[in-house]
Amino acid sequence: MDFQHNDKTKALLERVENFMDEHVYPAEPEFLRRMNEGGPIGSSQVLHDLQEKAKAEGLWNLFFHHGLHELNNVEFAPLCEAMSKVYWSQIVFNSMAPDTGNIETLEAFGTEAQKEQWMKPLLAGEISSAFAMTEPDVASSDATNIRLSIHRDGDEFVINGRKWWTSGVADPHCKLLIVLGRDADADPDAKHGKHTMLLVPKDSPGITVVRELSVFGYNEWPHGHGEVLFEDVRVPAEAVLLGKGRGFEVAQGRLGPGRIHYGMRCIGLAERALELMCRRVLERETFGAPIATRTVTLERIAESRIMIDQARLLVLNAAHLLDTVGVKGARKEVAMIKVAAPNMACQVIDWAIQAHGGAGLSADTPLAYYYSRARLMRIGDGPDEVHRNSIGKLELARYKKKG
């Protein structure tokens, strides 16, 4: 498979890289300062100004297949990588999870009324959203364990339960929660149809954001993770996505594209870490010689380049399959990059931290923060173990005797 970028992608990639050089990298120290002080960046005037510049330059909603540029997954991959070299800058281009996945979910499964109410303002950047699936009291890596109760009461659904790691809920602009829960009215012995996905306004009575959750001590900027309590929360029946009892169909449709974005973002983080590592070792000396001349340093730089390029090819292959055969046909390849890319990023960033010494552990560089993001990605949207099991089963299925 030839993964040479087409002319449209090349032109957009140059524009994104120029935007990063001119606007995003110069703003990074300010955001690092705000992060260290614990202030939210979701309401930052600097961020708002950057978003307006990105809109004006036509670099908005690049992830959205039906957007201005109508990019497929292969075309979007290098752009996502470029904008991910500064982790929070994806939001500058309105291409940040969980909004990306939530918008794609609404596009695929939402009614016209739901799209008008929620997708339109999300695409405009007027609001943000959250995704509520994981729960504190069950092993949510097995999604059949989900226990938040959804009960049909006349023309409404009533929601009771607790979620955590609800990504996006701490953003001050969050107005929508997409919530997966167990249908309290379903047959408990049924194998399928026991879960439902709902669109829930964040300001609904009975919703309490109990606390924000940090990752290795860092807030998950710019949108934040949170623990959320639902107590007799009522939404109209029209808030259901796809249909009652069809929550897993929606979840699978959402998580496939989302996982490929994880891979793209990890490559961006790793490329930035490798760049910072190379610059650091070229300017520092130990025991009378540049660190860059040490064999261990050269080996780590070489291994980083090999690992990044390997992961990139895996991502592009999975993106190609998503574009050509869809989520179901690409499930093994998507699972592969969901395991490979975050692990690769963790290793490359770790080597970059080591090359920086004490500075790598501090907030003077973004490396410690980037490591926390990459490590989170080994758990978010399904942990390594679940994806490895899926890959193993799909591989074994190739060799099982038929008949």
C-alpha cells in the first residue's frame, strides 16, 4: 500500500505546520505556566484567539469527514500528528477528543433534530461535550459490566448511577454528556440489547460533578476528566441514540475511529519528544564530550525513529482499512495500533525525559506531561490487555478448521 500523501493533504499539512510554528509553539510556555498554576485553559483568552485564527485560516474541524475539506482517515492522519505535537493544540483546530468522537457519533447515529441541537454547535465550537461510559464500581474494560440504570418512564428516561473518567465534563463549555447505561427494563438473561446510549444535557437536574480526576497529578487539560453522579436525572425519550437497547452498536461505531485518532496523537507526541531529545543532547556535554556522541544516546535516537515509523505505518494501514472496509473490517488493525502507538510513545518520551535529566521531570519542558498523556492512552478506550485478547482471537480464527 502506497501511503504517499496526495496534493490536498500536502497543502493542508504545510498550512497546519506553519500555523503551529507561528501561533501554537510560541503560546506553549503560557499554557505550561497556567497548567502548573492549576488554572483551566478551556476558558483562556489565548486559546479563544488561537481558535479564531484557525477558523479564519480554514483549519477547523479537519477530522470531520463531511467538513470543509472532506478528509478521509488517511488524509487526516498526518494533520492530526502535526497538531498533536503540542497536546492541547488539537482543541485549537476543534479536533480534540471527546468532541471528535461525539460529533462522529451524532453524525452516524443522531436524528436530524439531535444533530441540529448538539452537533451543529459542537462543530461551530460554541459548546463542548463529554463521554460517560466508565464506572468506578465495576471493571469497565468489560463493557457488559456497566451498571448505570436507565429506566423508561412514559415519555422520559430516568437515569441513576455513577460514572468516572468522564472525559470532557470539567470543561467550562461542556453542555452535553453522551451516557451509556444498562436498560433497567431489559431481560436480565438476554445476551444483547441490555444497554442504551442517551444524550443528556449537563445542566439537567440531578447531575453532580463530584470531583475532577488527575492523571499522574496533572489535570487532563483542556477538558478534564471527572466523576459524575446521576440521581433521578430525566431526559425525554427523543434523547436516545439509535434506539433503546442499541447502546453497544453506538459505542462500537464511536470507539473505532476514536482509537485511530489515539494512534495519530501518540505519534505526534513521540515526534515532539524525539525532537526535544535530539536538541537537548546536541547542546549538553558530559565528561568532556557531547551527550549526542554517546552510544547509548545514538541507540535510543535510532530506536525511537524506528518505533515511530513502524507505528505510523500501522496507523496508516488501519486508517486505510477504516476508509475502505469500515469499522468491522478494520477491527484487528485498529486494536493493533491502539496497543502499539501508546506503548511506543511511552518509551520514546521516557528516553527523552532521561536525556533531559532533572529538567525532563520538571514542568520546564512538556515531557512529563506528555508521558502522562501517553500512559493514559494505554488504558483509555480499552486497556492493552483487552485489545491484545481481541487480536489474539482474531489471529487464531485464521487457523481454526472449518466444518
